[in-house]
Amino acid sequence: MHASHRSRGLPARRSAVGGVCVLLLSLGLSVSACAAPRSDEGAPVASAPAAPSSPEPTPVPSAPAGADRVETFCAANAAASAAVQGTVAEDIVARQAQANAARALLPIEGASPEVAAGAETFVAAAEETVSILADFPADALVADIGTDPRILQSQAVTAVATDPDYQAFLLWTMDACGSLPSE
């Protein structure tokens, strides 16, 4: 798809993404729900495995090249989306993997500087969310804590609604991971 064709609907999509993501976050879901996995691959996406009661940081794997990095990132988003339906411990592990995969994307080939800046904000938001989640019991359900003020007032939630770079990265993610309809 040509870049100028892709940018025509950007302001309307950006507004819609911000509104949908803020709504999802206020319901106790995560930004990762806004970055669904490719639906055209046909393979079911495995949910994140049960995490130990005190999760340990996920080691950063060596960065795969090009398209593999995007596929790894999309898979991490899918796992993070599934994890928000589970426990805090599962969500922490999935978010750490998601942050690592987003970090491994940088620099994002063919993406605008705004998308790259948004990816950095995304990583910081994921790390902030992990630190907030660590304050909750590991076996608590994410859905039960999603409206806690620490989460709702976090930079992660604020950035979705206010940071145009973060919104640009979310749009890039939705496009790269196949959750936007074909234009």
C-alpha cells in the first residue's frame, strides 16, 4: 500500500484508536488488546503460560531480523492480550515479553520518526504498568484491578489519549499485526 494512501484516514483512525483504547483500559484491559494478532494466519494463538507467583524479569532474546521482529512483536501482543484475562503474574510476564519485543523493533524499518518515538513511549508504558502490577497480589485477576486509580492515572493510560506519537505507534501496530481492515 502506498504511504500517501495510508495517511488519508489517519486522523480519523487515530481519534478512534485513542477512544477505543482508553475505553478498553478503563474496563480493565490493556493497550495490548488494541494490537490483536494477525487474523489471516489461521493458527490459534496460545495464551501466556501460567506464571510463577513472583515473576522474574524475562531475559531479552537476541533480536531477530526484519519481518521476524514484527512477527515476534505481534505474537507478544497476542500473548499480552490473552494475559489480561488471567492473573497479575501472567500479565506481568506477558507485558515484559511485549516490552522486550517492542524494544527489539527499534529502529523500525520504513516507519516514521513519530512511530519510532511512540514505540519508545510504548516500552516505557509497559514497564510502568509492570511496576504498578507488581504492587498487586500475583494471583489477583487483572480484570479485578483494571479500574484501580494507579492504573487509570498512569502514564500508560494518559499516553494513549494524549500522545500523538504513541497513537501513531498503535496504528502502526494495528496495521502490522493485521487488525486493521484492508483499505
